[in-house]
Amino acid sequence: MAVPIAWYLILSAALFSIGVFAFLIKRNIITIFMSIELMLNAVNLAFVAFANHWHQVSGQIFVFFVMVVAAAEAAVGLAIIIAVYRSRETLNVDQINLMKL
Amino acid sequence: MNVLVFILLSLLKVAVVTVIFLTAVAYTVLLERKLVGRIQNRWGPSRVGPFGLLQPLADGIKLFLKEDLMPDEVARPLFILAPIIALSCALISIGVIPFGENIRWHGVDMFQIADLNIGLLVILGVTSIGVYGIALSGWSSNNKYSLLGSLRSTAQMISYELALGLSVIGVVLRTGSLRLRDIVNVQNTHGILSWNIFGGLQLIAFFIYLTAAFAETNRTPFDLPEAESELTAGYHTEYSSMKFAMFFMAEYANMINVGCVATLLFLGGWSSPFGNLLPAFGGPLVQALLPVFWFVAKVFCFLFLYVWVRGTLPRFRYDQLMGFGWKFLLPLAIANVMVSSLALAFRG
Amino acid sequence: MHLALFIIFGLMCLGGAVNLLLQRHPINSALSLIVVMSSLAVLYLLLGAEFLALAQIIVYSGAIMVLFVFVIMLLNAGEEERTHGSRAAYLAGIPGVMALFAVLTSTFFTLRTSFGSARLGGFLVTTQDLSRVLFRNLLLPFEVTSILILVAILGAVVLAGKER
């Protein structure tokens, strides 16, 4: 039983929208960061689905690069979160409202 | 009809392997207690059954019948989930490990549950998921010893996973495949001389793998997550009865897994150490079971080494542990990858 | 088989994502994100990307999310409180997200016939295929990402290191 590629794409669109929504309404900086990861994952799913449609390896290579960049981003982002927490002692984005750390 | 036979045989295979694996886990505990006893000049368990052979059974009954305490302040769902994650991750890895020649009966591979193109990656992936069991147990216990133990353990495991992953790259380079059967087939031409540890020049990689594996399984000299003298029992302080037993089994199951993987990657898997020097003897049944014997013997040696190290070496200090992982093992692993790839490139 | 697996793991993805949205405690959100990522790995397998599926498990579920859980445990993050900032986000966010989802979905839905369908085993990228393209055609981008990683390591050490 074959599954239409469009279903995978719609799933990816749904995940992306949930990610955007979570990014907007969440107040905890770590959760906001996690919703960015969710958006990246949704886009990755679309890439893999397109790779399957065009029978091209490059789509999957792109996902590979996204993973590498996401890993780098997570390391730096979490380090920033730790630095912010050290100086402000809060994780709520509403209270992190100065340009200085 | 054929499909039915296939499904039944596969299920039977899974059941048999699981039962044998769990029994092996129970007897690894006994092996450890006996050997550590002898190292410390005492007898170890000797009362239950001949030579204490029924001790695992008695331990099992005791743990099963104990009262299952649930502390008040724990995060309940995660507290229950954590040991389940730990144990299931420890049990999944055995599913991709081949422990004998590829002998088919009614189209079913008798000595491996699932033969995957990416078997080695599956093992690494399952190991990396296993961290959650320890991390969540410490967090959900709501106890400072547990939290400290699990924080240490998480940091230790993600640090040593890098060295572990890099140490197997030399083996993969030599094979050109991530399939575990291919990795063993490359090594079984000339007996002990073509094993990756000698013939593949991966002696340093074996040392790195060994050290990182000790750290991954939280064993002495890297057993800081459960260092009794400073953290009571580390991440499983609040656990009792079966939930504690699940952590306990997960630890020993992981030891066996690591032993199996080390055997496959570096010690030639099920291939005989004598190569073709040993003349073929016995019927087809003996010829089919002999590789399994070699495999089990090698894993047993590895487990023996585990216990020996536990009985001999003292525990590292935490900063020494992290420094060793990042400043010594990781650069060594990178150097090993570079040297082995250069050697392979020059050889052609 | 393919359809059944797609439905099961697609629903797990969606459920995990919605749970991430609803949970107040960051550690529960992190766990639901792990569920999403692991189910996505199964979907990758269905689409014939076996190496990526395992890379997803090892890199995302096994490394990045462990880092998240570790930081949550380290900072002892508690439940988040809702503040007035989030009300503005609700007002602007709900219609915006709905519009985004509607546009994407309607586009994919109208193009569904030209996309065709995926069959199990119809397109399988082995690790060898992937590495051939990666190390022959795309060697320079690959090396550049390694510099990116190096910079990220340095940045993380400087940011999170002890204050002097």
C-alpha cells in the first residue's frame, strides 16, 4: 500500500505550524528553543519526502547539513541560556528584557 | 503457509534469544560476585545450590517479593518510565547482533534476529537513547543524591560517546560497511591474525573502545554515577523492588552488549582464532554450533576482564574522569582515525 | 503496511508536537519532542533514508535532546507562568499560524497528484550512495561545516565557562 508524498508534506506543514505556534506562546526560553528544533525537524521531513519524489540523494544530504547546523546551534544556544540564567536567574523571556546580559 | 512458518520461526527465535540473554544477565551477576569474592580472598555466594549456582534465582525471588515503595514527592509518570527506558534500551541491542554463521532454516537466519545494513549505527543509537533512563530517574526522584548522580552520569555518557563513536570508525573504514556480518566476514580469513585488533591494526581503537565502554556502562573505574561513598547509591537511591531490579538488569545487560559489540568489531566475532589450521570435524550441527561457542567464549573473556578491572582499579575523581575523556581519549581517537585512513589509502 | 506505519507514527509525531505545546513543564515538553524526533526517524526509514533515520536518532534524540534535558536539570527549571506577553502572541499568532497552515496544506493538496506516492523499497539510499555524493560533489560544504562546528565549540566553551 503506497502512501501519497503529499501526506508526508501535509504532516510536515502541520508540525511546522505547531512549532511556530509554540514559539509564539511559550514563555520559557528553553521551550522556545525546542520549538525551533521542532520547526527544523518539520522542514527535514519535507526534504526527505521531496528526495523520495525526485529520486535524488541531494535532498537527504541537505537534511544531513541541517542536522550538523542544528547541533552547533543547540550547543551555542544552550550555552547562551546558561549564561543568561547566571546573570538574571530566570528563564522567562518576559523578564529578560535588557540588551545587556 | 510459508509466511506463517516464517513468522512463527522468527517469533520463536526472538523468544529463545531473549530468554538466553536474560539468563546470561542473571549469571553475569553471579560471575561478578564469585570473581570479586576470589579477588578479595573470600568465597562469594556458595550457599544456594551447588557452588551457589542457584543464587540468581534466589536474588530474583527476593527482589520480586520486596515491597514496591513509591516516595511521596516523586514525579510519578517519569519515575516509573525511567527504569523501563533503561531496561528496554539495554535489551534492544541484542536484536541486531549476529552470534553465528549465516545458516538458514526455512528461510530464517538462525543466529541473528535482524540483519540490518546499518546494524552498527542501530547499536550506537540505542545506546545514546539509554541515557534518558538514568537522566530521568535522577530528575524524577526529587532527591539531591539522585540528581547529582544522574547529572554526572549524563555528562559522562555524552562525553565518552564521542570517543566511542570515533573508535569504531577505523573498523568501519576497513570493512566499508556498517553491516555487522560484513564486519565479521572481513576478519575471518586467517584466524587471529586477521582480527581487527591485530590484522586491522586497531589495537589503540580497541583500547579507546574498552575505556569508553566502561564509562558508558557506568562501571568501575568510572562508576561515579553510583559512587556509594559520596552519593549513597546515585541515580537509583529512591528505587526499590522490581524497579531497582530493572536498573540492575539494565547495567549487566549493557555489559553483555558491550562485550558482544567488542567481540564483533575487534575480536573477529564468531570466527575461530585458529582460522583454517583447525581441521573441520563433526557433523553439520557441530560445525554450526562451533562459531557460537567461539562467540560466547570471547564475550565471556570480555566479561571476565570487566570484573577483573572492577576488583583491581580504584574510582576516578570526577574532574580526572572528564579530563581523561576530553583531553586524552578524544584526541587519541581522532589521531587513530587519521592514521588508519591514511594507512588504508596507501595500501590501496 | 506502509500506510499503517505512516498513520501510527504520523499520529505519534502530531501527538508529541501538540503535547509539547500543552505541557507547562519544560522537561515534559522535551520528552514529547523526543517522541516527535524518534517517530520522524521511522518516517525517514519509510521514505528510504536509512542512514538519516539513524543519524536522526543519534544526533537529535541522543545528543541534542540529551543536552536540553541536561540543561533543564542543571538549571532546575520549574513550570512556566503565563504572562501578558503571551496574550499578544495569542492574538497575532493564532490567525497567522492558521493562515500559514492553510496555505501550505492547500498547496500540497492541489498538487497531490503530481507528487505521486511513496512505495516501501521504491527508493532506498544506502550509506554508500550518500557518502559518494557527500565526499565527491559536496566536499567543500562538508569541510566548511566542520569549521562551523569548531566555532560553535569555542563559542559554547567561552559562554558557559567559568567567569573570570
